[in-house]
Amino acid sequence: MTDHEKVSKEHFDGMAENYAATDGTYYSPLPKISCDEIAARLADVEFGSLLDVGCGSGYLISILAGEHDALFSGLDISPKMLEKAAEKLASVPGVTLTEGRAGALPYPAESFDIVTCVMSFHHYPYPETAVSEAYRVLREGGLYILSDVDREGYGAPEEGEFATYTAASASELLRAAGFEVEESFSPTEKSFYVSGRKPRRAS
Ligand SMILES: C[S@@+](CC[C@H](N)C(=O)[O-])C[C@H]1O[C@@H](n2cnc3c(N)ncnc32)[C@H](O)[C@@H]1O
């Protein structure tokens, strides 16, 4: 784990109680807005498995599990956030929570139909690796959804954060990893939403 990741882990361990109590709106409305946007866009999408990278206290999985009969995995660097997610998701079948790093996802290649990442990416000291790891664990035809703070509306990274992006620069990261970008827009002035499809290999 890098020094930057250690700072993230301690920071989120320290705020897990309050973060969970407010479904992520403790210090900003942005995580919940992005999670609700993702749930709305996936409402009519059928999928069998979804990984939420940087799942925090489990809000996104909790709403999706109420609407989709699928297997859900959540990964986070903060054990305290994962404890809160486990409490929130205790009654939801088919959920697996794992402590880990976005830069080295502990799953075999082609494990998931969908990978999401909400308001976590700006903490990663290895943006390209995080996107290529998402690509690796997605099945062919799988969907990656990345929603994060927007560099133009939110600004440069603050203490404990690593880098901020725009819908355009995040889309470039996805393309560089091999994704076909499907959606790229700003749900609010301070956030972006991009999604990319892992192409199917020609047979
Ligand atoms: C602002 S919270 C967002 C949580 C959740 N996605 C949501 O929308 O409510 C950011 C989360 O990213 C996690 N995180 C930060 N750096 C990480 C890394 N390198 N790998 C995995 N998770 C990380 C933090 O522990 C924290 O739970």
C-alpha cells in the first residue's frame, strides 16, 4: 500500500460512522446523487454480477440489491467502511465485501458484468491502473461506470485526494484502457458520470 493509500484508509476509517449514518451525505451530497443516477440508469438493465469499487458504507449496493436479482461485490480500502457496509447489507443475500485496493483487484479476469466506482477515483494514486483493473475483471460486453468529482466545478484535489478529472479526461482514461465510451455527462456542476463498454472479441 502506498503512503497516499494509507492516508485514505485512515481518513475513511475515521469518518465511517458518520458517513454510514447519512448514506454518504455527511460531507457532500455528491456520492448519493451519483449512486441514485446509476440506479436510475441501470433500472432496466439485466445483469448477473456487479462489483462496486470503493463501495464505502454500501449505499449503492443497497439500492441496487432492492431492484436487481444479482450477485453484488463491494471492495474498499477502509475496514471501518466495510464494517458499516456489512451492517447495512446484512439482510441482503448474495453480497460479498472485501478489503482491498482499486489498483490490484483481488478477482480473476472476466468476473463481473458491471463494475461501478463512485466518488472514490480521485483518491487513487494510480488512475490508469485502476481503470485497467476494472477492464480486466469485466466480462466481454461488460459495463464500467465511473462517477466522480469534476475538476472544473469541484476544483483541484484537496488534502488527502490525489487527482480530479473532467468527463472528457475520464473518458480518455477509459478509451486508453480499451473501453468504448457510451455515456459522458455531468449530473451536477461538481461531478461527472462516464460509462464504457468492454468490447466483445471478434469470433
Ligand atoms: C467518498 S467515499 C465513496 C463511497 C461510496 N462509493 C459512496 O458513493 O458512498 C470514497 C471511498 O473510497 C475508498 N477508497 C479510497 N481509496 C481507495 C483505494 N485506493 N482502493 C479502494 N478504495 C478506496 C474509501 O475508503 C471510501 O470508502
